[in-house]
Amino acid sequence: MRSFWAALPTEGRWLLSTVAIQTLGRGLTLPFTLIYLHEVRGFELGLSGTLMALIAVVGFLVTGPGGALVDRYGARAVLLVGIAAMIAGNLILAFATTPAVAAVALVLVGFNFGVSWPAFNALIAAVVTGDLRQQYFGINFALVNLGIGVGGVVGGLFADVDRPGTFTAIFVGDAVSGLVPLALLLGPLRHVHGRATAPEDGSTPAAVGYLTILKQPAVRWLTLLTFVGTFIGYGQHEAGFPGFARQAAEVSTRTIGLAFAVNTVVIVVLQFSVLNRIKRHLRTRVMVAMAAIWALAWGLLGLAGVVPGGGVAIAGVLAYMAVFALGETLLQPTVPAMANDLATDHTRGRYNAITAAAFQGGAVAGPVVAGFLLQHDLAPAYIAVMVAGCVAIAVMALILERHVPTAANGGPVVASATPGGG
């Protein structure tokens, strides 16, 4: 960690040093937004769920335009707009008493998610180059989890449905946390625009659209892998995993909450060690290892459903989250780094937008499939689908390996290569 920090440029240190503080606000509200809409504001449960879906839908719709704007105007400019929308959205939501007002707030929050992901990853790639980039994405992921985890604990201890003011306070707190990145971008990082410089010969780079980028086999396979990885991974954490744990494993909500805490702890503790172990391995092989680990995790959760309601079920649920977290430490440093190494400086926003859209698509499809299978008492089929998805990831990673350039796959870089080049 000491050598990594010393090798970072000043801008990279500024970005990394405030990640946990920025995401603490998100942790305050992430687990409690649905509860707030339904139990505090009195909206019907179905309506509350529909309002929550606005975040993902809007985020998905604006990701493509957001990536194009990053390439045209720079990551910093797009981030400033996205953060401003997030702050406004949370402040409106804190005092929303009607579904229409809440919808406006959640649209603003979703807009931020859609444009900020490609913009933030592009800004990182503009600041951090070479071997440091993979390490940076991994450490950034650990700090994001730390901030969200701590925020979730604080929110859980503070928020009380019998005191509506406590929910107003956590949404205002989420908005206030947005002032930290806003201050960074307007202060120490005001000169880091994240926009490609014009060629020295005065020529204008040819316009590259999304269809042109997606014609590359490496991009197509990486996009599909990201979608499936999110579908069987993060797409299950808000609906599939809690639903299976309650319905099939018959564990308490307290156990489910503890499982999420275990997930955060494992990521924060192991991410640094994992980064050291994978930095000399091809990223596609790391993805294969991740798929095997996730298959084991889903098997452990399936075991919890075979012997429900007792100590074995509790152990299976907690073990699932611990093993799954280990797989996450392999995924997060590899996919963003590969996407940015495939991109050129003039297309970085679009490449990150494609990855973000695949992630958001998986996050939308995951709960839908999980809800259908669990509603029809098909818990064994649910686990089978998840394990099959892990096998598919391993196969896709090996196919991807045949198409991705060695440098973008974490292999040795030739001396003439330029950081961030295609």
C-alpha cells in the first residue's frame, strides 16, 4: 500500500482519499429508501417498488448519452452535473410527501447514477495509468464498500420509522456527502478535465459511435460477461439473496443484515492482498477463478436451503456472503481496467458507458428472474440458474482471452505502447 500510494499522482491521491467519505452518505440511505417510501410516507408497497425502479431505469437510459458527453466535454464537467442532480434529488426526497415529488427526486438520483459511473471511471483512467490502474480500481472498490458499510450501520442505528425526522436527516446527510466530491472537482481537481487532448498535428479524431465500438469482439464479450456477472451477482443482493434466505433457508432478518456486514468486512480486509496476488496474471484467468468462487458461494447458499431454519442454514447464508465477497475482490479490479485499456483517450467515456449499461441491465434483470423463480417455489432451480451463470462466465472469459489484446488483458506491455491506448 505504501509503494502504491507513493506511485500515485497527486490527483489520484485526492480522488482516493475521499472515496469512503463520499459513499458513506449513500450507505445511509441505500438500505432504507423503500422502507422510507412505504412505512414513513405511506405509499403503497407496489408503488414504492415502482418508484425505486425509476433509479435503475433512468440510469440505464442516460448512460449512453452520458458516455458521449464525457468524450465531448470531459469527465469533470459531466460529474459536476451528475453530483448536482444527486444533491438536489436527495434534498427533494427528504421532504417528499407525494409520489409525484418522490418520482422527481428519484429520477434525479437515477440520472446521477447513469452519467457519473462512466464519468468517474474515465476520470480515474485519465489520472492513473499503467499497472497502477488495476490496483486503483480494486482499492477504490474496497473503500466504496467501507463507506457504504459504515453508512449502513449508522443509518440502521439512527433511522426509526416512528420518528420520520430521522429519515429526513439521513437523506439530507446523503446530499451533504455530495459536497465532498463537488469541492474536489471545483478545488484541487479543477484542472483535471478528463477530456482527450487534441492531436499535435491539428487533425480531428474520427467520430466513433457505440455500434462501431460494439463491433469489436473483445468489447462484445466483455459486455456480455459484465451483464451475466451482474445478473448472478449484484442483481441478486437486493432481491434474490434476501428472498431465498427468508423463504428457503428460513433465517432471520438479523442474519441477513449480518451477512451483508460480513460481505463488507471480507472485501475491505482481503482486497489489498488479492491485488498483490493477481497483478501478474491475465485478467481473463482471474475472471475464471472468480466464476469458480461464485459457483462455490451459490452452492453454500443452496445448502442453507436444504436444511432450513437452523444453525446450518445460518452458517450457509453467512458463508455464502463471505465467499461471494472474495469473488468480488477479483471482479472489480479486472473489468473496469480492461475496459479502459481497450479504449483510447477519445472514446473512454463510451467504453465505460457500455460497461455501466451492461451492469445496470444485469441489476434490473436479476431481481425480475429471482422474483419469478422464488414466487413459484423454485428455489432449487434458482440456485441452478446462478451456478449455470458462473459456468457461463468462465466460458466467456476464455473466449474473451482469444480476442482481447495482451496489454489490455494484464499481460506484459511493449515499450512503444501508450497508457490508455487501444
